[in-house]
Amino acid sequence: MQLKKEDAMCKMTIKSYNVFLFKIDTKIDATSAEIQTTIGNGNTEVMETIGTKTAELLATMGINNVVLMAKIEEVLQNMICQRCKRNINEQDKKGRALHPYKLGHSIFTLNHEINLTSVASGDLGYVSDIVMMDDGKLVICIPEQNRLLICNTDGSQVDSIHVQGWPWNVTAVNNSTVAVTLLCSKCIEMYDIHNKLKLKSISPPGMWWGSGITTINNKLVVCGDNRLQIIDHQTGEVVQRVQIGCHPGRLHGSGDRIFYSDDSYNNNLYWYSYTDNRHHTLTLQHIPGV
């Protein structure tokens, strides 16, 4: 009985599927032309595959949209995978080394290096934290010089802001404002890096001295005793306290997640999902540097 019911539903909607599949066929034909232009006319294998799969798609008139879209996705993925496989085989034949990667291994290469020895050299030039602003400028904490160093990514146009204390961690609040925590101080200081002005100082209750700091959803996040504290930087109010099972060290915000490590320097990377209030732990091969 269930099968008969589903067949009846399919027949009732076959006209709408005809229109839908015509559009799919048109789209695939257009995609075929784009792929042919991209990879060259000599690759007949891919073009024959597209033609075959197009016919297969048109034979699926009785299935629902979800299944049909899944089939299209499968076709495209298979085509991509086949081409990638051929590329890998060609590389292998040419004797190029293939490097497998594992979780926790670095897969990045050095893109750019900045030489700041002229402005942050010697024992007093220790850098404790750094943040890149939206316009590409770098704001660097140099604790023992009591200043924030501001420069371009090539090290040019160097400027600085004097800080009353040792700037320890820094995060961007907006295009022109940074928030800084100080070593041996339980406060957050906010600076306008364009006008080199201190805007305000916030002292959230329960904040650790020398805390890490980051931003999430236009709010500041700092460390407390076995907890993360989320702060409205405009009012200085602690709007949320998130209990965690360790003493958090450095913080990093990305999307709706707050990443942090443990001050005990174990190999765990932790993160908290802000939207669904869930905690996660990942054990790495080395101590994470969040």
C-alpha cells in the first residue's frame, strides 16, 4: 500500500518534474560547455561521461527533488575525483613525491616574512602577541618596551602607541580599535590605532591578570577561573560566563567558536560553540599554540 501511495504522488507531480528536469538538462549542457572550454576539446572522456550522466538524470523523473539533487552532486563529485586521480597519477609517473598529511601536521608554507629587528630587537624586543587588522596593518604587543607597534606587513610605516604597563595580548574590535590585556593587570584597555588614543579601560570582575583575549559576535572574551567571560566592550558588562574544565590560556575566536588551550600545557585543543552551547576537545601530537 505504501508503494502504491508513493507512485500516485509521483504521477501527480510529473508535470512539474518535467519542467524542473528540463532546467536541469539545460544547466548540465551549459556546464558541459564550460568544462569543455576549461579543460580543452581533447578530453573526450569527460565529455562522454557528461552526456551519459545527463541521460541518466533525465531517466529519474519519478524521484523527488532531494534525491535528484543528490544524484547531480554525485555526478559532479565523481567527475572531479576522476580528474584529480588522473592528475595525481600523472604526478606520480613524473617522479614527484606525494606527501600524505595527518591531523595535527602543518600543511602550510611560508608566504611572507617581516624583519622587524630594527624596531623590535634585543632583549627588550620580545613580542607577546600580534593581530592583523582588516586593512592589513599589524598591531604587535612588545611588553618590555611598554608599547604597541603598528606597521604594514612589509614592515614599513612603523608607528607605536605607548602603554602604561606591559601589553600582553591583543585582539581587533573593529577597523580602527584594538583591545589589549596587560601583564600583572586585571583590566582591558582599548586603543584607537589611527589616532593613537586610549579610548577606555574595562575591569571585568573575575578576570585573570595577563588574560588571553579574543572577540566573538562583537563581544570580547577573556579568561577567568575555570571559565570564559564574554564581555560587552561598550558597557564593560560581563554578559555571559562559560564554565570549562581547565585553566584557559590563549584564546582565539573563529565564527561562532572560541578556541583555547590549557595553562598546564597539555596536548589538548579545546573549543566552545557559542550558538549551541557545546564543548569539544581534540588531542594533538604536540602542545597547541592557539
